[in-house]
Amino acid sequence: MQTLDYSNYFNTYPDKEGRYGGYGGTYLPPELVKIMAEIRDAYNTISRSHRFISELRLIRKHYQGRPTPLYHADRLSKKLGSAQIYLKREDLNHTGAHKLNHCMGEGLLARYLGKKKLIAETGAGQHGVALATAAAYFGLECDIHMGEVDIHKQAPNVARMKLLGANVIPVSFGLKTLKEAVDSCFMAYMKDPITQLYCIGSTVGPHPFPVMVRDFQRVVGIEAREQFYDMTGNIPDVVTACVGGGSNAMGIFSGFLADPCEIHGVEPLGKGTKVGEHAATITYGKEGVMHGFNSYMLQDEKGEPAPVYSIASGLDYPSVGPEHAFLKDSGRVQYFTATDREAVEAFFMLSRVEGIIPALESCHALAHAIRLSRTEPMNSRGILVNLSGRGDKDMDFVIELYGYGEDFKL
């Protein structure tokens, strides 16, 4: 376990090679190394530009609707009877999730680089919708690769992407979910890295993508810390967020790394602990390289990515952002799991008690907060949950499987 200086953390990690300790880096075919270096250099230049920063701030304020509110879930807190639960309402960000925070930044970068098209993968569809929105805003073409399983589960978001002018490309090989969508998008990018910019949807991929996405998402943590202090005069006792690739989690965690509070990431345990029943990478994985970076990874006996599953399409990925692997090893962040059923219970509970329909991804963090409040003597401690997205996209799928929650004791 490492002792880190969190007061200077963001100036230290990643290093010049894009590494967080032994994780991260760039593992790519030779033909893409130069392209990645150009993207890295362009990002390093414009991210320090007053003009770029000013334009991004204007977009966030006047287009995205930032800052998003912090909400004290008073009725939920009283129902559970112990902890005070607060929600960072990223579901109220334009397009309904945190994803637009980095997509608008990536769109600005694409314009700076003179690109004509944005391409990306998507699982739950929130990244796809956000990137399609950014492409429309900046007048760029857009291709979104999406597994056929997720296309069925996330039909409302597919319709939104098409309405925004994106070309949705079905991925029909493998498990037909998020990992295969990334594979498909990488193959398309390699065919034309000159006119396209691959806008990775999380804190994963080769350097500089993990740090770019983290930096664009840091606004969530910066806002949340200030808002929580204004509301309570304190910082939270626990900050929690769901973790698939890890973008929403790194966004909110970034605001609290230097504070004396617990930070909890929550992975999808799905249906159980068997291979193919979950996507809890940090909990059950080991170090490995995929999609151009080194991190924890769920692997089969040959060292290849293992099959994964989650009811939440945005979490079913067999690796995790390298910064999460680093923070886990350092001991600064603890990682837990939540099952499908726990997430669905949280979905119905927040909908009924607070009138907020949350995304299934976010419900994993919410389920963890509910569990803490039920099982630990919290003494009215404050739990801050990153409500990373809204659940419109999940309603039909949840109702098809679980009705209106009749089997849950809410």
C-alpha cells in the first residue's frame, strides 16, 4: 500500500507515459502510436489554453445546465432511519447523464485537430447520446458502435442517437455488448485515424484518454464538494459511485481525494460470482492489457478477456480505468459490489420515495448507500451518491423483467 500526496495528486498522476504506478500506459499497433502522441500533445496544449477553458465553461453553463444540483434525499434518509443520503444530480445534466461532461470537451478537441467525425462505442447508450449531441453542436459527423444486446435493452437511447443525426452501427459478434462495441470501434478507428477522433466513453483506453476523461469529469467532484459544504458545513463521511470503466466515479472522487472521508466504488456483481455472471473487475480480476492499456481485468484461463454481465449495460466491461486500479492498490478507495437485484430494488425505492427515476448504473452506488444505512451504525453520517444518470432508458427493460416492483419490499 502506497502513501500518496493527494494535495499534489493531479500534478503527479499520471506520469509522462500515462501511468498511474504500474497501470495505464499505451499498448498500440505502431501505426497508432504517432496518432496518439498527436492527440496527447494537442490535449496538453489546449487544456492549458484560456480560450479553450473559457469556451468549455460557457458550454457547461449555457448549454449543459451546470452546475447540477446537490439534493438531500430527506425522505429516503428517514425511511432508512440512519444515514443522511445526498445525491449529486448528474441525471439533470443535459442528455441525462455525466457523459456530456467529457463529450463536449472531446468535441472541442476534435475541432482543434480539424477532425470531421466523432466515433465511439456505447453500452447503456448515454455516452452515445452525449457524443451524438456534441457532434450536432460542433457540426461533425458521428458513428456510434453498439452491441446488438444493448440496442435491444436501450431502445430509447438508440432512437435519440438517430434523431440527433448519429449513425448507430450494430455489433453482432461475441457477446454483442460493451466490450465488443469497443473492439468494433477500435477496428473502425484504425482504418481512418486521420479524419476521425475516437472519443472513448470512460477513463479507459491508451494514454491520454484516461486522463482526458478524468479531467473533463472533475467538474462533478469540484461542484459536489463545494455544494455539500455549503449545505452542511462539512464534507461527506462517505462518497460513492458506480464503477464500470470508471468515468463518473473518477469525476466525483477527484473532488475528495485529499479529504478525510471514505471513498467507495461499487462494481456490478450481477447474478453471482461465477464467470460470465458479473463484471466486478477490481474485486475478481487481475492485472492484464486490453484495448491499449494495462489495468485490472477479468480473464479466462488463456489470459483473454472473460465474458461479463450486468443488468446495467454501461457497467458490463471486463476491465476498469487504470486510475481505479492504482487507487485500489494505494488503499485510498475501497471497492464493493452490488447485485442486479440490489440495484433494481434501489431503482424502485428512489422512484417511489423521492420521485426520481435513476439509471441502473447509478443504482449500484445507491444500493450500496442503502446497504450502509441499513447495516452499519452510521450515527447520521452523510453519504454522497453520484447519481450519474436518469433511468428513462431503463424503464421498459426493468418493467419487462420486474413489473412495477411488486416483489420488492420497499
